[in-house]
Amino acid sequence: MVGENYDARKLGSGGHAWTNWAGHQSCRPRDLIRVSGVGELAEVVGAAGAAGRQITTVGSGHSFTPTALSDDLLLDISRISGVISADRDSGLVEVGAGTVLADLNRELDHLGLAMPNLGDIDRQTIAGAVSTGTHGTGRALPNISAQIEKARIMGADGEIRELEPGSDGLLAARVAVGSLGVLVSVTLRTVPAFNLHRVDAPMDLDQVLAGFDRITEENEHFEFFVFPYTRTALTLIRNRTDQPLAPRSQADRFLGDVVVENGLGDLALRLTGRFRSAIPKMARFSTGFMSQSEQIDVSHRVFANYRTIRFNEMEYALPAEHGPEALDRVLELIETENFPLAMPIECRISAGDDALISQAHERPTVYIAVHQHRTMEYEPYFREIERIFREYDGRPHWGKLHFRTAEDLAPSFPRWADFQKVRDELDPNRNFSNAYVTEVLGA
């Protein structure tokens, strides 16, 4: 299975160890159970709920936070996967919650359908992606969870509840950090399959920031990467096209995805961690690999990028009008304080949506993500950068590192109380609240 990126092994007396993709989050649950289907899921969850146990669902391990950690029952629903039903005329497709995005994209392609927007990693399960607010980029396009028309969720009693369009239950479940129950399936609104023309090109960062509104209005999908200690951005522009397919060569994919977006490589980043003074020179050297390239391909193959280097990441969602200024301030802070951050910063944009605790709730949003190699210290630097994001009423990505608590998060979400009401209805005994959920959503 494409999504099995975690490490699971026996530890005696029935225990298992689980580690996320980045290697930073790990736990030793009392039980780790990979259910065979919905029937077994109902039996396991019903019994655990009756016993008052804490229940956490794990996906592909691509969250950087402790969202999937548990010392009790950890559920793997990867076998509840695949397209359950599809209506090509309406574009409505019901999908098992354990479906990995890469697999879903291929199944939709065979049906002549596609997701209207995707992030740049396709290894997450659909449940994990929507629960944490995973998004792509595009001023007119909301995050993946906004595509959900209906959802089926299992409570601690083992019963499945149908969450219908327009209900607060569905608006809460679209982004819920696993706190409402076990997602069993979601019905997504897809679109007819389409091709994208992608152009990667280096640009002067000041020109990108000054023209950010114009560029994002003129192009369907726009994002850019910039190395700290430099003023050159690698811009990625994607627009729909009817032109003949022209996939990228393996060399272009290596240079674009591995070298530029990840840095010079795993070994170079490890060495940089030992020789802090080399970081600015390495960053400037890396910009020399930025070159213009083009690709025309099926949409999901254009959206997804390689990720060969493992890292830790913090990403914040800011009101769109403040994005360029905040990014400039982050770069200035890194350079002024000589922070040892050698990996590029990523900037994307999305439309607002109506999910109750979505990072983009009711406002156009610019996302700024900072990264640090998994072997290098990140916390003191991420904390200082977070102070800048908070000045603009930034909201953290639920699946990426941050240092916030429910008490100070609540004022940033106008419908926080409505979300808590749904939570009280669907999980009154807090069976689905692990330590992370309790910290960020409250007891």
C-alpha cells in the first residue's frame, strides 16, 4: 500500500511502536489494530468505547504534530479504501476514508474524473488529509476538505452516523483533527479530468511579493519557494490546458523536486547542521540550480512532487492581504538572528471555506511553511517565527508543528463554540481525544 510510510513492529506482550514519516513523533500504543473492513471496525470501536478506552485513528504518518499518537488503541483503517460509488454526471464520488490520495487519483483518472486541487504530497490518506485541513494552492480554490459533500463517521458506540450537506455536523467533521469519531467514508465533489501546464521559473523575490495579488489572480495555481538568506524565488505556475502532453524528464523532476525544493540533499543538510556558518553560502549556491522548466501532464501528476528528505515543518494560515509582508518579516528575522534554517520556505494561497475550525475559515488565506531537516533543532526558531504569524491572527495548520493551545486558539475561530457543541454531541465522553487533541481543542 502506497500510504504505509510508518514503522510498526511487535514489542512483546502485544505492544507496537509507531513513528511518523518525519521520525519525530512516536508512541507505543497498548494495541495497534489494522481492521479488515467496516464490520470489524464497528466491533473494535464498539468494544473499546464500552470499555472507556481512548481511540485514535492513524493514516500515513504525514502529520508533524502528535495528532496520531496514543498509548491506548491505535486504529489503522488503510483497508477501508477505494472508490465505493461514483456518479460521473454529478461528479460525486464516495471514497473509503483509508484511501491514499495517490491511489484515489489513479482511480478517479480511470473514471474520467479528478480532484479540482491537491497539495504537493499525495501519500496521505483522504481521512488524514481532510481532518488536518490539507490544501493545495489557488486563489479561487479552497482546501481539500471543502470538497466533501457528505461523510459517514463512526462513534464510540460502533454506530455510523450520516453527516448531510448543510449540517453543522458536516461542517465540523470536514476539519476535526480526529476528535469526532472514526471517518468511514467521505463523498467528494470531483470534476472532469483535466491537464495542467506547469512552468517553474526563478524570479526576483521582491518582484514576486510586489506582484503577488496580480500573479495569483492571473493564474489558477501559484506557489513559490525561497531559501533563507537569498532573494531569489522559484515560482511554480500551473494552469489548465488542452495542449498535448509533455511530461517532465526524470532529470527535470530531480532538479525541480529534489535539489531545489528539498535543498542540496540529505548529507549536505546534515553537514550544514554542524557548520552553521555555511548555511547562507549553501542557500545562495542552491539558487544556482533554479532554472526554467515546463511540463504538461494529467493534473494529479503535476500537483505531486517527490520528497526524498525528511524534515519537520510548521505552516501558518494568514489573512491573504498580510501574506507577502509576513513572509518578508520571517526572512528578515532568520537573517538578522542567524537562524540555522537551510531548507526553503514555501508560500501558497487558497480561498476561504466554511468548515468550523478550518485554517481558512471565512477568509482568503496565504500559507507560509518553514522547514528544518529532521536531524536539526527546530523548536527555538519555529517559536520565534510563530510570534510573527500570531501578530497577523495566523492559524496553525492542524497537522504541522506549532505551539498553541485551545485557550489561545479559540478567539481565532468565530465558530469555535459551534464546533465544541458538535463535539459534545458526537463524542461526549472524549473517547477520540488523545493528548494532542485535548491540548489544541480542549477537554
